[in-house]
Amino acid sequence: MRLDKRLIATFLMILTSHAMAFTPSAAQISQFQNLPKSQQEALARQYGVDLGSISAGAGAGSAAEAPAQVIAPATPAATKVAPAKVSNNGLPLFGYDVLSGESKGFTVVDDLPVPVDYQMGPGDVINVQMFGKNNQNISVKIDRDGTISLPELGPLAVSGQTFAQLQQQITRVIKQKTIGVDVSVTMGAMRTMQVFIVGEVGQPGAYNVNALTTITQALISSGGINTSGSLRDIQLKRKGQMVARFDLYDLLIKGDASKDVRLSAGDTLFIPLHHNRVSVSGQVTRAAVYEYQDTMTITELLDLAGGAQPQAYLSQVSLRRSNQNGVQQYTLDLSTKAGQQFQVEGGDEIRLNAVSSSLKNAIAVRGEVARQGALKFTPGMTIRDAIGSIDEGLKASADLNYALLVRQINQKQDIEVHQFSLLNALNTPTSADNLTLQEKDQIFVFDNGLEQGYWNAYSNASVSGRSGGAEKEREVIDPETGATVVRNEVTALNIDDADTVTSATEQRKTSREALLRPIVERLKEQARFGAPAQLIEVSGAVTFPGVYPLAVNSTLKTLLTAAGGLMENAYLDEAELSRRAFGQSASLADRINVSLHNLMAGHSNVTLQAMDHLIVKTQPGWQEGMVVELQGELVFPGRYTFQRGETLKDLIERAGGFTEFAYPEGAVLSRDRLKRQEAERLKQINNQLKQEISNMALRRQGSAAANDPAQAIAVINQLEDVQPIGRLVIDLNAAMENDPLANIMLEKGDKLFIPAVNPVVSIVGEVQFASHHTFNPRLTVDDYITAAGGTKRQADTGRVYVVKANGSVELPNNSFWFSRSSDPLAQGDTIIVPVDTDYLDGLSTLTTATQILYQIGVAWSAIKD
């Protein structure tokens, strides 16, 4: 069908209206929609226009009833928030991210609430509803001359009135001329108007906005202000005259939107280049780059930044200024009026640093106290004032005999150490142990060493949220679960870290070594030539051997107190004190013998020097844990203590000898020392097996063992699970006859098992049916293997061997092994038929592994742990 020029012109007008973001009138859209459907589709295809978008914009009403579409800028909620914009020094540019985002163009809005002071103008649509005697809905639009035409009432001039005044006027006129009618006047679609947004904005140009649009809403629609634009001098111009200036800081900082005025048709919103900028960082609430117009003091700048934080050091504020004279550095004292009134200049960089984190007027209490941490210091304060009483101030695990006071003695933070008795200090206030404290003193209370004790398990632990200082890990036994846990121990010595403790479970027992570590490290650091580290060491038979700080006026007696006292095995007749003498060219060692008997009696209390080392010897012949265990067929089995030199024969005689059912030939002796050796050998064999399997798989990839190593892997897994037993093969009958070779000396931890008579011979390994048979002295090894069904195809019949009841191994010998003239087998023996290594494709180590597994299991299952 041929289209006339009028229809084409109508479509082109609609097309242009959509492309240019103008709103076609309802009459124009209606004219297009009155065309036949086929003509609409043809025009839409020809000009590439979405027919649905044109239809959707038409509305449902007639030209007189349909409200005009209102174009409004995107609201902040619909605007994509852009990341904060930053300056060259990394600080954010304050305020630019608030209005920034993507320009959304225009959005049709016909449901915005209309304020009562809204000024009516041409293009606004008014809805009038009359009900009562007559019911009628009327939608009228204000004409260009500022009037509306109501049916049967004539024109009314409404332009320039507020919306409230218009409601009153229309209601009054209708009620005067129509009796018995109530009137409701509402706002329809608002008029659109064109404004210009130019200058430093994201997308300058002409915009169609509704009559309620304000300065900030228009800026949001334009994509926000560029970083080169000013936030403090936004200019609104009308007919070439400046009508308003808007400072966006008033809205952002004070929340004052009184100057965010509405725009009018034809207005121009101009964003000039920014004015001076200064940056402020450090201890301020809002560190950023700020703009100012004329002049600004540093106090006004801090007000923009939200003020200084409590920890800011205002007496020394850093200001760096760059100008034509170069870079200059200023230090301002903001505690003075002159500093507060200092005028900043464009490009200034101000930084507020934090005050020193060192505590003032404080002391610290650490370790086994009920409440550890920093305390306020008052002149004349003593140890008793800081801790309180024994019951309320200390944990039950606290060592009452040994505590330390660490004191800084100079500006280099060198320390000296004082040792005192908590028992005397807290119970006797007049005692010399109740030391008078000074500022920054630190009191260290140590544990008494009962880490597994009742009180330790139920002691209270406090946790502070602040951390600091280096940490080291230590394995300890959890007293509640018995498990080994790793504990982080704080090693800082600064008084500022006095509140730092470990977690509640880990901190329950702070060890003596952990508390001493930071003190020892600090004393090592302050050592220098001619002034050795103020440390002493004690080793040997004391409760807590180790390195200790050399306290003021330390003596041998105070050192033993620090080490927790002497052990029960200490040798009191003589102890050795090693002393280092520093000469000009060499370091010499001097040894002094000290009688601890005299020391305990109050005599010969030697004063100690730096790097002294006290060695407390152990009593000759002292042994702990000299216990062996007897099991099995003995008259009096059980645990026996012994002295060095006692033998198997001596022990069995003490146990009343054998019972009538005993089988001494099958005795099993387990020894701890051999257990450790056996564990190492099992580990080595395991590693060799893994290496052998890997090498074989590489050499012979096509072999059966390489393709199916399940048997080899199974043996390795069994070896990993094997627990060493440390069995020692003995001849107990020879020992009871006092044979010097068989009657061996006992060792600590030995376990001896005497089995009952067991007339059984076992056959295991590569036989058809591994089994146990009644011992018959007339049968040979071959007979027993035959009784087990014979050997398997993979058996190595040339390497059959016997594990005797006492653990020894009888190797094959063809001239002797299968001869009936000899009788190699005895009760409790085990015949082992190993696997043929050739059958397993050369994995010879498997034979060794198999032998180990068999030998460990034979005759040992009867021993009770």
C-alpha cells in the first residue's frame, strides 16, 4: 500500500522525537497509531524503530485525558555508585564520589509528590474531579497563555500561582457556579523544561527536566562533577544573571540543602574550575583533599576533616608546602592560638601524627596473678599495693618464694632486676622484700612448676584484646584433655604490652622460662665490651635449671631460690661455681667448690657476678625409676625395684622362682633401650622398601610387580603400623645356672614374661593353610609343613626357617634340617615359609619385611602392657 507524504512526515517526527529524547505529544502518537497496522510495521522496519517502544509511550487515554510525559533526571538511588576518586598522594578527593556515576539520561516520571509551593506554569496538567449532584472527571492542561479551560465554566488564569492557590481558586469557582458539587483538584503530569549544564561536569549539554528538579538532581543526571571542577562554587545563571551560588560542602558536611534551589526553564548550571586544594592525613576523622575559596586557617581545615582524633599529637603538626620557592617544611603547634590561626595555602599537605604509645604513670604486673596488666602508678606505691593479698591477688600456682622487679635505669631503656619474696612482701609490709615502686616498673610472678596440678586445671585466666610483641610456640600438656597443644608465648618486655596474654586455655599456665625469656633477651642486648650480660646460669639437680637474670645483690642462695630449690638427689657436700674472668687479651675460667651444707646453714653465701655458672651435682649412684616388671609363671609376679648390678637370676629368686607350669625356654625379655633401636631400624627398612619399589617400577614397567604392587604396598603399610617391642633373646635356664654370659644385668624398664608350657608348633607363611599343631618330637619340619597342606607355588622352600620360643632363629641346613636323626623343633617353635622373591619379580626386600613381621608377632602376644 502506498503511503502519503503526511503519514511519512508524522512518522519521521515521532522517530526524531525518540532519537533526540524529546516527548511527542499525545496527538502525534495517536495520529501514528491510527495508521493501519501494516503501515506502522512497515515504517518501523524502514527506519529501524522499535514499534513496541512507540506504543508503550502512547498511554491509554485520549489526547485530552492523557497526562504529558515528564522527563526527570535519574535519582541517586538509581545511579551507579562510582569508586572514590583519589589525588596524586593517594588521599580521596572529598565529595566527588557523592554525585558521580553513570549518566542515566532521562526517566519518565508522573507520580512525584507535588509540594504546595510548586509554581504552576504552561504544560502542567491538572486533574479535576467533581462528585455529588454531578459526577465528572476532567484533565486540563495549562496553555501557553497561562489559562485552563473548564467545560461550561470558561477559561481561568492560573499561571504563576502556587499549587495550593490553584486548588483554592478552582474549588471556589466551581462551587460558586455549580450547586451541590464537591471538588477534588490534583496534579497530573508536570511540565518539562530545558536547562543547560556546562563546565566541569561528566556530560555537559542541554537536559529536559521536570519543574521540581534541583541543582544536585541535575548534576546527578549529568554524571557528576569532574575532579577538575569546583564543589564550592556551583553557579546558577538565569538570563545571563547569577541568581544563586551553591556550596556543596554545606550539604555534605552540615546537611544544609537550603541553597539547593529548583531550576527554571532556560537556566544554566555552570561548574567552574576548582579553587585551592589542601590535603590533611594522619590522626583525623576524615583524611582527604579539601577545597577552599579565599582563605582558610588550619583550624577550619580540621573542622572540614571532622576534627583531630584523641590520639593526635597537636603540638607538632607537620605541614609541607610546595610553591615557587621550592618545598618547605613547617611544624605547627596547634595547642597555641598562633598555630590554630595559621593560614594554609593551595597545595599544602598537613599530617597529624599520633602521640607516643608509651604508657605514662603506670606499672605492669605479669604472670601468675589474678589480674595481670597495667596499673596506675602513685608515688610511694609498693609491691603489696600493686598485688594485694595472696588469696585475692595471686593464682594458686604462683611461686611465693621467687618474683622479679624489672626497672628501667636510663633513657636507653636499660634495665636492672631486683629479686624478692612474695610471701614476705605481702605478709610483712615492713619487710625489705616489699619494694617501693617507680614509674614503668614491671613485676613478674612465676609459677611453682605444678603444671599438671589440681589448682592449675581450675585456675582462672583473663584475656585482653590487645596484642603486641614477638611470640614463640611451645608444646605443653593440656591439664584438662591430656593432649599436647602448641602455645604462643608473648616475649615482649615493653610496659605497653602488659595487657597482652595468651588465650584462656594456653595462658592458664605461663611457664617460668616464657616469662624470663624477654628479660634475658633484653639483658643480652644491653651487654657491651667491659659490661657482660647480667646473667647467671644454674644446672644440675635443681627444680628449674636454666639461665636467670643477675638480680641486684644476687647470691648463691637467691640463685637456688630462683631455680626452685634443690632436687632430692642433689649432692650437698660439693657444688661447682664456674666464674669467667675477662682479661685484656683472653677470657679465663675460674672454678670454686662450694659446700651446699654450709650454704643451707647460712654460711658461705657467695655473692654472684655476671656470667657465673653454678653446677649442682647429683648424688653418686642415684637412679630413678629402677623398676622392672615380671609377668607370667612366677610365684610372685609384679613390679620390683632393683639396684644396679642385680641380674636375672637375682630377680627371679626374689619373685619366688618358677611355678610348676613355667616354660623358661620361651621366656621373653623386653628392654626399652632396644625398643628405641628397633624403631629406628624399622623406619630405615620402611624407607628402603619404598625406594626399592620405586626403582623396580622404573626398571621393569612391564613386570607383574610393577603393574600390581598391591602386595608390596600392603607389607609396607603393615611395617608402618608395627610397634617396636625391643625383645632380647635370652637363655633363662643358663642364667639360672649362673652362667655369666646368660645371667645379664637388669636395666630400668625391663619387662620379663615367663609363659606356661605350650606344646604347640605353628606353621605360617606360604603354606596352604597356616595352622597350629600339637608338638610331637618325632615330627620334623617337613612333616609339619605337609600337615599344613604343603607349600604354595610362590613359597621359597630353600629358605624355610624356624623361630624358636625364646626368639632365636634357626637357619636352614639340608644335612641337618630335615633329618629324623636330630630333633631341632621344640614346644612353642614357629615354622616360617617365606615368599619366593623371584616370584615377586626381584623385590628381595620383601623377604626381610616378612621375616620382621613374623618374628615380632611370635610368642609376644601373651605379654600384658
